[in-house]
Amino acid sequence: MPAIKADRIIDYHTYPPVGEDDWRYVFQTAQVRTLEMHLLSRAMLLDMVNADGFESAAAALSSTEYVVAAAGGLAAVEDVLSARRTAVRELFAELMLDERVTDLFRSRADYANARLAVRRLVTDQAPGEGYSDEGNVPAETLRQVFAEQSFSLLPGYLSEAVDEGVLGYYQGKDIRQIDYAIDRAQNDYYLERAHELGSVFLAGLFRVQADLLNIRTMLRLKLTESHVRARDVLVDGGFIEVERFERGLEGGFEGLGSLFGATPYQRAVEAGAAYAASEKSFLKAEQECDAYLMGFLKSTSMITAGPQPIIAYLLMKEHEIRTVRLILTAKKSGLDTRLILDRVA
């Protein structure tokens, strides 16, 4: 991890390198290439956005794997989308030859569970329900650990995140600090694992995700005029030094484009800042950050065989599922079409 964090030189124009071919993955890569052809087109997503209402938007999915009974409302939507997400994660585990990579991506559910459990812990609530069972730690085990507060039984990466989350909360009794602290712990762990695995692609992916998280955080803090310390909310290890984001927090929105002008994120920052200044919303920032990440994932098309396309497919499919959920939820709520378009990447 030190080597990854110390290297701030951006020696690429648009996206980081994706690494070399790994010929053990010939069959697996061919399979995901076929599956990629069935991802929803932008035209179909736009048809959903421009539909008259929830029922029409749901009907646009009738020829896809997301067939939803509109009469069932959002509960039916969630059932279908959860099933598709579980299916793609199971497929990922089946295709990925290195179980360490599978466990790494499963840990995303562990961190999500930890955020919820720590929030309940510090507000004196019971561990309760609602945890994902798709992580490395079963939901029932997590409930028992938090009920007994026996955090040493958790895997090291998760017990450290829990400790950081609890400490972050009690330093200022601010519930938001739980998310910030666990974000930092998760980011550090992923960079460490990428370094240990020797994966150029994973290192690039997690560093990009760190940068995009910082962009979102910077714009959100500026929009809400929050006075939290930048060092308490930003994550380290991305391609862009944390100090640049700190400088971005000091001035107005109009200077952000030039501040990030020499980086691959100029468009995302500039468009997000302009929209935040005019609309008092960070919808555009979310859209641009998603678009950049999807572009990076699609750059794995240059790989003939390897784990990179499999990882990329998992993340693109999950993004598709979130987008379908976002559109249908917005349609059910009667949200203005323009606002939905401003968010959908």
C-alpha cells in the first residue's frame, strides 16, 4: 500500500491501465462478453425515463430479465432487482478463479452491514434486521456479535472498521462520522489488498473510486456549507492528492474546473460544480462520477482474457440494477423527468 499511495503521477490520458491478459480466463471472459451484449442500452433507459409514469416505465422492461408486475409497486421491483443482484454476484464467484478477489468484493456487503450495525449500536438500538447475507460474515453472526459486542470475533478488516466507526461517532457525536470513518477503513483495506494481489487493474479501480468518492464529498460539503474538517471526511490513496480537494473546499464553485484542469476528472468536477451552483444539487456530480467509472470499466474491452472483464461486468451489472431502481422509484414518486435525466449516467 505505501507504494500505491506514494505514486501521484498520472501517466495516462483518460483512464488508468487495466493490466495484462491472463489466459486462464479464456472461457470466463468469453462468457461475460456474451452477457455484456444483454446489458440494457442507453436508449432503453431513456425510454423508461421519458415514459408517462411508473406503469409505462415498468412495461418498457417486459422484454428483459427485469420483468416487473407494475401492480406490485416498488416492493415487486425490489424483489426482482435483489434477485438479479444476487444472481450476478453468484456468477462472479463462479467465474473468478482467485477466491481472494471473490472475498474482497463480498466484503462490500460486510462494510455496508457494519455501517448499519454501528449506527444502531451508538444510538442504543438492538442489532435488528435488514443486513445483507451476501458478505463474508453471515447476517446472523453479525447480529450476534453486535448483540454481545464481541467485535474480536469479526475478521480483522471488519473489526477495525467497526472500531473506527464507533470512535468517529463519539469524537463529535455526529452520526455522519460513522460513514466517513468506515469509508476510510474500507478504502485503505482495498488498496492494501490490491497491492498484496499485485493487480494493476484493482489498484487503478480502487484509486479511481477513492478519487470519485472525494469529488462527491467535496461538492456535497460545499453545497451544504458543512464545517467538518476535510481530513475527517476525505480518503487517501487516490491518484489525486487530498490537499487538492482541501483547496477545492476553500473557494467557490467557479474555480474548481481550473483546479482539476490537469486531471482526468475535469469534466466531472466542472459539470458537477456548475450544476451544484445553479441547481443547489449534486445530481450532476453523481451522474458524471458514474459515467467516468463506467468508462473505465468498459476500457477492459482491450483485454482478451483475464479477471478484469469479469470484475468490470459485475460492477456494470450492479450499476444497471441501481439505475433501474432509481428510475422506477423516481417515476413512482412523480419526480420531474428532467431531474431523472440529470442523474442517469
